[in-house]
Amino acid sequence: MSVSRDPINIAHKLSQFDELWTQKKIAGLNDYEIKLAKLKGEFVWHTHPETDELFVVVSGRLTIRLREGDVVLEPGELYVVPRGVEHCPVAEEETAVMLVEPTGTLNTGDAGGPMTKAAEPLTS
């Protein structure tokens, strides 16, 4: 097996796309995907019944609304939404995040709807 010795530059990967609320896969880890996304505005309330969801804020500011109260993340901070917990990400300004989730996890979890998108590979 050939092993890459090239690091992944997160800022470079983020510069390669502008779409909001679209997850871009940049790496794999066992049965997990490492994804980047740019967010602005309010997403949909949803849960992931089968998995936790890890958010790491790269730039901007992210509020994760929970029924029990909001979690506000600044750059360099992370939060794990436990499996089955209903949440709604909100970004007042454009915010870049890294997500770690099992391969195939839908961005809208159990909610479905028009914002549902599969993660797209970002290879260059």
C-alpha cells in the first residue's frame, strides 16, 4: 500500500469551494469521513439517531441550538453533539467548520428535505 506523506492544508481546501451547507470530504479515518463545510444562516433541526457529530470551528462563529440551550463555538473550539440529540446549526456570519462523522452520514440526519446533500469528495 502506498502511503501519502503530503499533509492536508485546511485553509487551501477551504479556498477551493464557495457553496454553503455542502460538505466536502477531505480525508477518511477508519469508517469515518473528515469533511469541511462553509455555513451561513440557519440549517434545519435534526438528529443523528445512530451517531455522535463532531463540529470544529475553523473560522467564523457557530451557534449549535439545542432544545436545552445554545452552544456557541469560536475558532479553534469543538463540540460533540451526542447521538439522538436534536440540534440546529446557525452561523450569523460565514463560518468554516470541520466535521467528523461515520461514512455516509447525511447532513440533515433524520429530517431529510431539500437541504439534504451527500458529502462530495474534494481531492485537489
